[in-house]
Amino acid sequence: MRRAQIVRAAALSAAVACGLALMRSFGAFYPPSVLVYSGIVAFLGGLLSVLAPPRWLGFSRRYQGPLTGVLAGVALFGAGWLWPVPTFTTPAPATRLDAFMPVYHFEERHEILIDAPVERVRAALDQVSFADIGVMKTLGRIRNAFVGGGRAVAAPVKPIVATVQDSRSGFFLLDDTPREFVFGLAGQPWNNAAVRLAPAEFRTWSQAEQIKVAASFRIEDAGTGRTRVITETRIAASDPRASSKMAKYWALVYPGSGLVRRSLLKAVRARAIM
């Protein structure tokens, strides 16, 4: 009996570890997203166990597996869905991103080290496009399924730096220096609603139930001919209702967002060293 319990515990631990490793491959752990997706998996597992009762987990009655999975799924999903939103503050701005958004509620940061000089890396960044990211089309379809917006469109082949400056993209340029490229987005992304702002009004802009996003690519000389590229995204909500809606939206899109950003950095590296 004890041996069977050890095997079950080991199998469950392995499954949890694989799930966490998969989410970690998208980016840093974001607890609400981990809980939400764990809840979805547990809930679906509970429903599926109606057809194939998981007796190997020690459930002796047919209803125990489905009930446990469904209840655990609801509890995990609810915990992630209602996770409190923190406030982050940058006390001493050191970058252009800091200057545009020193106070924010959501964040995401990724970096990569590239064996190429700063000038070549910046040139690669200026050339890379969303079309260089193989998963963009799939993620776009998934997002459209949740928030609407019609049929998915092909990833633009225009460089991202140029796309941001296109008024039709929804994004807008905030600042562009040789070492840092900063762009923004404002409105309600969960409704596909965007507001275009000038850099001067971005810092103080605030409307009911709206959010604003500041994102950047920063290039740092890492020495010995290498360059570090950092992409960071910060999101500030205008009020508690916007914060609550954004929290739910962010919990759902966070893994895909991380996958896009990591793929984008790899695309920059591929262009810089080719």
C-alpha cells in the first residue's frame, strides 16, 4: 500500500514539475497565470476522469476523481482570477522606460546575451519583424477567439520599429535613442480598443477603465564584443475596475506574451550573428 502511495505521489510531482517547467519556458513565474492555467487543467482533468476514472491515483469510487478535479480546478482558477494587484514604483529613474512609466501594476522582462557588437545588434533590432516569430499567427488566432476582432491576419513583415510608428498599428513611439527604443499602447486591450497618444501626454494621461502600456528594447554593452538586449513591458491601470479587468486579461495572455518576446529576442540574435 505504501509503495503505491509513493508511486502516485511521484507521478503527480512529475506532472506538476513538467507543467511548471513548461510555463517557466515562457518567462518568469507569474502566480495568477500559473494558478489560472493549473485550474483549467485540473478542471478538464476532472471532467475527463468521468470517462476514464483515475484509479491509479487511489480514488476508489467513480465520482471521487471528477469531483476532486473539478473542485480543485475551480479553487485554483478562482485564486488566480482574484489575485490582488500590486503596485510597483521606480524610485530613481535610470532609463527612458523609467521616465515614461515609473509607477505600474503589471510587468514583464526578458533579456538575451548576443555575441555581436552593439551597433550590429541595434541594426538587427531595426530589421526584425513579427513575421520572424513563427508562433505569431497561432497566438493571434487564439487571442481573437477570446477577445474577438474577426479573422486572424498575417504577421506584418514590416520591421517592428517601423510598425510601431505606423498609426494603424495601435502602438505609438515614445522615444528612440541608439541604446533604447520605447513605445506605448493605451486603451482597453481586452476589447481591442486603442487610443493614440503623443509622448508628452502619455505620462499624465488617465481615463476611466483604461490602461496604458510602455514597452522598451534596451541595448547594453556586455563587454568582450557582446551585447545584452533587454525587453521590458510595464502596464498601469487608471482605476480599480481597469486594474481588475487587466489582471484577468494578463493572467490569460501572459504565457503567450512571454513566448513572443523570447522568440523576438532570438530573432534579433539570429539576425545579428548571421
